[in-house]
Amino acid sequence: MSKLMRVPGILWKVGIAGTVLYQFFPHPIFSWAAFLSLFVFLDVSLWTSLWMIFGNLYLKLAYRAKLPSKDNYTCKADYILPFEGKWTVFNGGTDKALSHSWGILPQRYAYDFIIMDEEGKSLAGDNKELQSYYCYGKNVIAPADGTVVKVSDKHRDSRVTGAKVFCDTWDIRGNFIVIQHAEREFSAIAHLVPGSVTVKSGDQVKQGEVIAKCGNSGNTSEPHIHFQLQAGKSFFASAGLPISFVNVQAQEKTNYGLADPRTPQKELQDAGENGRVYIGRGLEVEHEVK
């Protein structure tokens, strides 16, 4: 477990009080107070919590009511899924109901991908062993051509129980890669296996190139790929961007409801041009080779 300071109890109390007060008095100050409680439950370091809080505040002020959405933003690059084979969208979508983290603005349109079997399970064997999870160690690929601008490959995998979220490092991303694909359009891929990253800052990558392996580093309950598109290099202070994918095949995941009671997205959503689509929670997706 990280030895850095954890969010002190006073912030937890402020967060709970803000959550209650906001229900009766929807003033922005209570909304921000409520936001503090989120990071207690995530169990991340104080410094990470502060970065996320101030990043959110900065984006609120910078964008005001004009945050990126599928109604006002079109991807500059063509993106494929960041993996090989069939995976399930376990978190993510383009609206509040499906969102990975609607209130955390950099992660508003992020996705968590896992591999699930036909019984709605993501592992076979001991849930405390990373190798039991179907997606652990699978290839992660570049979603589009671009230039690598940030890399971290020094964090160990976090503990796993199949339920509780752990973060055995100071960085919630664990090992990650950030790639610039166009002006103000960057992808971030997180929770990678330590020692698996094959690229470094400044490298040029091609769409479909293997760049790492799926792991469990950072803030996570089990191995998965965290993938998001953002308007800048910073994971904490860049607006999240809705991602329209190309060449995607999808179907509603069999028995998804056994693993997740939340309402799933039933089918792909048309993104309006060049065969692009939006994906969402509950879909089993794969890259369609043409």
C-alpha cells in the first residue's frame, strides 16, 4: 500500500455533509464539498485527490457550459478498439446513465474493458490470482497513429480480490501510455502490466501496433484496460472527449446482467459519419477486419 498521506477524516466528513446538504440546497459550494467524499472511497493518495479536485474545478471554469459532448465534438482521428479479440465494455458510454465517471470531467467518456465468458464471469480460478482473469496479460494496441508523449512503467500490479478496489501505488493510473493523435486529441491507456510497455516518449506508433499488456496496476478491483480520449496531455486537467470508433462489431453480452445490474447499452449507436459508432456498457465488442 502506498505510504503517501491518505485523505484525512475531516475531508470525509466535509464530503458527507456536502452530499446531504446538496440534496436540499443545490448550491455549487455543496456540490464541490460532496465531490471530496468520492476520493475517500477510491482510497487514493491525498496528492492525487487534490490533483483531481483542482483539475475538475479548472475544467468547469475553462469550459463553463461548453464541455465536449457527442453533440458538439467530432473526433479528428479514426480510432479502433485498443485490444485484439472480443472484450466487454464494463464501464463507459456517451451519456450520464452509461458514463464511466460523469462527474470526473477528464474521465467522463472513459471506458473500462474486460473479457467475460458466456456465464458473465471475468475469470476462471482463484480470484486472488491475477492470472485467473481472462484479460490479464493480453495485448494492448495503439488505437490510432500518433506520437507517444507520456509513459509510466514502474508501478507494480495492485492486489486483487474480485471485489474491493485497491491502489498499491501513488498513481491511480498505474502504468500508462499517453499518445497524441491530433491537435488537442490524446488517448490514455492505463493499468498496464509492469515491464510490458514497449514504447517510450517521442516514439511514433501505428494503429494496431502492440504497445503493452493489460494488467492491474493503479486503482482497480481487477485486471482491465482503462481507455479514454482527452483534450490535453494531463490525465487530471484535460477535458474528456467522446470517442467514435471505426470498424467495430458488437452484440449485447450474454448474461451480462449476472455480473452487473446496471442497464446496458443494447446496440451500437451511429456517430453520424464514415461508419463511426459509439459503444457503451454491456456490449461485447471487437475490431472488424476489412
